[in-house]
Amino acid sequence: MKITAVKTYPINVGSGSQLVIKIETDSGIYGWGASGLSGRELAVIGAIEHFRPLIIGRNPKQIGAIWQDLYRGQYFEGGRVLTAAISAIDIALHDIKGKALDVPVYELLGGKQRDYVECFASVRFATLEELLDQSKRLVKEGWNMLRLAPAEFEAQEDISLFEPRTSIAILAEWLITLRKELGTKITIGIDYHTRLSAAETYSFIKRMPSGTIDFIEEPIRDENPSAYENLRKMIDIPFAIGEEFSSKWQFLPFLEQNLTQFARIDVCNVGGLTESMKVASLAEAHYIDLMPHNPLGPICTAASIHLAAACPNFSWLEEVNTGAHVLTNDPKYYPKQPKLQVTRYSVPTEPGLGVEFNEEYAIEQEFKPIEIPRLKRKDGSFTNW
């Protein structure tokens, strides 16, 4: 069996964008993959254009060798654009090999270690009323873990406005109220999306009684691990970090120094399933659980389910398709996809990933590159989105 084609499909889904790839073989078996570099799909397509002639004619079952060739076979190895392309290719190759061997992908990763994959609900809100209403509804539906993703609620007239100190003052009060309303049995985390400084993060945590939240996700940027090391000494709330990491090497200091207590690995960013399993092993050695990043669509969801099924150190999988966040699983694009069963996904039994993509429909649609919001402070300076 040899690879005969690599096709790319950038698409708009909901308010976001995705990049799906298809790898075809001379046996008629094909595989689906996806990249995770949201908003930069055209850059990833450019990388895939470079990689295409390197894998055409190769045996798709030689997944590890192809990974090494794509990563090491250039002077400028790695980086988020290149690794997003490698991730999509790697996932598609696993889909092909699973289908060729008539086994689910997790069987290629050592076999399943659980029967279902538990998820957390991602809650996006702009007012206290939205936060309380959506959270209570989700808890009533059966969710026992909520990850809060606050909107730029201060920017009702200008979506680009975000003041960190105003934000932490408001959200601290809201979270205290939410904890009182939900009680102690519900796990609550919050994603600050790298919008704070270390000092602002400290102030935010200290404004709330102990036990108000169970973890904080990416309060500051991750380029400098020593900044997280210093922040770790200041506060005692667990961190969840890693959704932007593009290799095991980026994860290494955060795992070895216990700077994160949850590894927010993204299988579509880090290097596919091949690299994800290596990160999972490093995390296991340091007693750190995976909490996969998963806002990108059904292919990422399917790959993450297989990863979670095969790893002992797994906590929750992110789920955004709850009605309290955004929709990424449009059935017009994905006629076959994992089905959420209230708060969890059953581990699949069919060969490959267990997902299908409607390429005919995708070809008919016009792709429009999107840009994430540009956030500014009141003084006109830029801050992180």
C-alpha cells in the first residue's frame, strides 16, 4: 500500500475555521486528519504543500518513520505551523492503518484502558446571569465538571476592549457566587486565555476563598517557563497548561518541574497521536493527567478519544458543543462523527478513527480566513486574546 494523494480542505464552521486533510492510498483506503492552528489554515496548507512530495509513494503504515522524516528532515525543525501540518498527516495515517488492520486506532496505541471518555463542559458567558443559568442547566443535565471561558464581557460596545484588573474584580465575585450556588461537589475551572500577568493572577486568586475554583487554565503566556515557576510559588491553585505546545520538548519543563497539574495537550497541534503518546508517557512519569484541548471539530474529538482510551493518566476531554459555548461539529461537513452521550463518549469499536468528512460539500463552499479578536486596553495598548 502506498500514499497517492494528500488533499486539504479549509472550512468555516460556526464562527470558526478548521483545516481537514485527506490522505489517499492505492488500495482505496483513505484517512482523515485535522490541524489545530486555528485562524492560520493557509499557513498550514503551505507546509503541507512542502510535505506532500515527501510522503507520496510512501507506505502509510510506517507512521513513526514518516513523522521523524517530516520533523527532522529540514534545518528548521518543529514550530507550530510545521507541527500542525505533521499532526494532520499523522492522524490521517493512523486512520488509514486502523482501517487497513480492521481495528480502532486505540489498538495501535496499546489498546483501550477505559470504556468511555468523560468530558467537561466549556461554558462561555458575558454576564453573571448567563454564568449562573448556563452552569445550573449543565449541572442539571449531568455535568459535574465545568470549565469557564468568560467572554470579553466588559466590551459590550467595543468587542476589542479588555481591562485585566476590572475583569479579575468582577469574575472573582461571580465565581464566589457560582460556588455557593453549585455547592462543593462540582469541579470548577476557569480559562483566562493568557490575558493576565503574574501579579494579576495572584490578585485574582487571593480575592476568592480557598476552594472556590479547582484549577486555572493558562492565566499567563507560556513562552517563559520560569514565569510559571515563580507564579507557582505564589499561589496554590492547580494549573492547566499546554494547548499551544507543539512538541514534547515544549511540555518538558512544565512536566519535569511540576509547573502544570493538568496537561492540556492538543493532538492536532502537538504532532498528532505519535507525539501525544510520548507526552502522555512523560506526564504519567510525573503523576500528571491529560486534559486534552478539543475545540476544533469531530476529527480532533475522535483522535482525542482514542488517545484518552489508550492512556492511564486521563482526566477529562474538553467539550464545547453543549449549547453553552460554540458549535464545531456541523453534520453537513461531518455526516459521521463521535456522538456525545450526555457527558461522555463511548470508546468506539469500528476500524480507524470512526469519523467521515463530506468533501463534496466542502468543495462547494467558499472558505473565508478568519481572524481572532484583537483585544486592547482602555489606553489603546494591545493585550492577549
